[in-house]
Amino acid sequence: MSASQELVPQTESITEVYATDDASVNSVAPEHQQRWTNLITKFDKEYNHRPDFVARSPGRVNIIGEHIDYSLYDVLPTAVSVDVIMAVKVVPAGPSGTTVKIANVAPEKFPAREFSVPHDTDIEIDPKKHEWVNYFKAGLLGALKFLRKENAGSLVPVSMEILVDGNVPPGGGISSSAAFVCASALAVMKANNHNVSKQDLLDLAVVSERAVGVYSGGMDQAASIFSKRGFLLYTQFFPQFRAQHIPIPKATDEITFLMAQSFVTSNKAETAPRHYNLRVAEVTLAAVILAASFGLTLPKDNSSLGYSLRNFHEQLMTKEERLHDPLEYQIDSVIQAVQDVLTKEEGYTREEMAKLLEISVAELESKFLSSFPVQAERFLLRQRALHVYKEARRVLDFKACLAKASQLDDKRIRYLGQLLNESQESCRTSYDCSAPEVDEICAIARRAGTWGSRLTGAGWGGCTVHMLPQGKVEAVTTALRNEYYLKKFPDMSEEKLKQAMVISKPSNGSFVIFGA
Ligand code: NG1
Ligand code: MG
């Protein structure tokens, strides 16, 4: 690790900032001031008093390392400046129990709700009913589970009045869900007088998001909580979570990251059985089948379904190799193993997989395909595993290149761009998580001068990220505007066009604001 790449202290509490001019304390950044003031005013109107505090958590952009967090490989995201801010007033729980009143600054889209919170059981969430408050309930569930454990079961959670303002585009691939769930969990912890550490908030937010029906990997919540302005967040999940702030080196023409929405929305909660959760099942099955073919037994790990491709990698290596070979070499030999063992390009049926594992189809289904719904006839184990290992290797190469010099020369920058383009190609062909619109955006952007362009987030639509010289921003945004947005949506307003393409400035993670 180079000196400028700092390891993040995980036990650190969530930062607190104050809405004040007092220079001796951490104060609200100018970009937050206006939305903060607006939120407080509206809160006052809605509930007739001011809130006690505001909990905030941002969306994220993933620079590289797509769909590998749940296989326990390292990823490189960072927080963006759009976020969810949530004003909260604590109300002592009355004789009728604990209640939550929650409203949104956009009530037409997100109508106000009120519900009661059971004291000794978990709150119920129906992931099939796609309601905005589900994401709050998910954060609440995770936070109360944690608090109940800390209080040895006896907890009377406070009642809360809440007003939410979020400007992370939903279904847009920059993780509105993690921003929402992390802000909610943080709000509940703070309301119940608990100064939560970043690590605890991460652990409970990951569990929370699973309550909305998605077997998420943890990258989004990590980026939303741990990021630091101006840095990328190198995030590791194996053997346990660790994060490092990585500076972006200087270059002759300033390196810029541009995010461009495709406006093809993929609601993960709805499409998960065919997309996201199916991929989680496929990589898990790939791991256990690879292990079985080498006569290896995988110990359980902390991935969604308990067995990850990282786990297989670690078991395959001899102790010497693990100790002495750089991770890059190790991954190369695992790639060879996949090529030798998972030979069926056309994919595997349930019967074929059961046979390879020497179990019945019923057993296979109950072990790997029953914790969440999955719809598929064939499972493309070879392609999915190859994507994961090659993408994991690209992340290592990308990080190593960033660490090599404080000033990046042209050759290195082109190499970083190439890694991003290869990532996109692999998402498109091997992982099948791109979309024609996303491919088109990337092609237009590259022609107009980006070094590298790819999808970011879960994909199947959503958002793209581009690495480009500052001097090309104008050319690239103009090309996207004329060749993609105005062609596909001729009536698109200037306002919407502005939201469609945003320069992503690596931003700070979650914090709590006082001083209303
Ligand atoms: P999105 O759908 O963009 O929030 C998802 C997962 C991540 C990661 C990426 C793909 C959740 C909350 N997030 O992101 O953990 O797996 O896809 O790299 O499920
Ligand atoms: Mg999400």
C-alpha cells in the first residue's frame, strides 16, 4: 500500500456536522445548505415543529469491479454528490406503542405513510409490494435487530416523525436504494440514541437491503457510508470487509468521471428472479461445482448464499501459492481451472448440475435456489465465472496502475481506459447484464473522446460511467445529447438533459446534521 492510500478506520463513528458558521466545528458544505434549509422548512410545515437532526447518505458510482462483490472480490466505487436526506423528530413511544410517520418532499410520487412498529418481533415487509416506504422499513428492521441484540432483547424503540428528500434517480444504477436504506438505518440508530460506528452501520444496512428481496453484495452500502471526498473507495470483502481511500493521480488533462443515464430503468426488486438474483445463484453454483470437480469442500463464507467463487479460489491454491503468489497470478490459474472444468457454453440444466454435485434436483433446489425466487432453464456457469475472475483481475490491475505514480502519463491513462472498456465488453457478453441502450451510449461516448466507457451498477439499463479528459467533457456530452438522448426521447427537456449527464465528483459518505 502506498503512503497516500489510507486504510479506513472502520470503528470510527459516523461524522456529525452542524448547520452553523462556527468555524471550530464541522459545518454543512455549501452544496448541502439549500436542500437542508428547504427540508427543515417543509418539515416545520408538515409537523408543526423543527426536526432534531437530519440523517444523510449518498448514492454511489462504481468505477470498476462489476457484479463481483457478491463473489467476495474487491471493487472500486465512490460516493456521488446526490443523496437521501432525512429530517427526524424523536417522539417518546406512547401507551399505544411505537409509530412512524413518514412523508416525502415529493408527495405526488411518494405519498405520506404512517405505521406502527412491533416491540418484540421484526417489522413485516412485503418485497412483492413495491412501495417507497419499504426501503425505510428495511433500514428500520436492520437497525432494530441490531439495537435489540445490544439491549439483550428489551428495547422500546422511539416513535419518529420523518421527512425525506432524495435526489438519487431511482432505478438509475447509482444506488438510490443503498442511499435510502443507509440513511434510514442511520436515522433510526440516531433517534434511539445510538452513536453507530461505520462498520456496524454497514453490516446492518447490508442485512436490511436483503429484506427488500435482493441478495445484495455490500458494495453500495460500503461506498455510501465510508467514502471520502476526492478519493475512490477500494473495498475488499474477503476474508472480511476492509476499505482504503485511493487518491486519483494527477494527469496532464484532469481525469474526469462522467455519469450518463440510459433512462432504461430496471427495477431490481421486480426483475431479480431473472437478472440479479439469478446471477447470484449462478456464481454460487459455479463455485460449488468447480470445488466438487477438484474434490474440494468449501467452508461456508459470508457471501449471500454461503459459497463464493473467491472461496473456491482460496481452496484451490496450495498454502505456498497463497503465501507467495501475487493475487493476479492466482486468479490466472483459477481462470484456467474454469476453462478446463466448466466446458458447456450452452449452460447447465438443474439435472446436469445435480448430477455433478451428486445430489437430487430437489436437494439442489432447496440448497441453492430457494432462498429467493430464480427463473431459469439453463445456468451459464462458465461465462459467469469467467467474468467474475477476469473482472477481479482488472480491478487489481486498475488499482495497481493508480498506485504506481502520483502523475499518470498518457500510456497509463489509456491502459486504465482499456480496462474499463474490457469490463463493459465482459458485462455485455459474459455476464449478460448490459442493454442495447447502454452499449450504444458507450460507443457514442468513446467515439467522442472518452478513454473508457462502461455500465455502472447492476446494469440491464441504468447508468453508465465514462473516464475522460476534462477537455473532452463538452464534446462527449454534446455527442450523447444529439446522438442518444434527443434521438431516443425527442421531447426531452433541458432540465432532464442536465440530470441525464452528471460529472461525478467523489463525495463524502454518510453523516448526521444538527442545528435545525
Ligand atoms: P445496484 O442495483 O446498482 O444498486 C447492485 C448491487 C451491488 C453490486 C452491483 C453490481 C444491491 C443493493 N447492489 O447494484 O452490490 O452487486 O449491483 O456490481 O443489490
Ligand atoms: Mg440498488
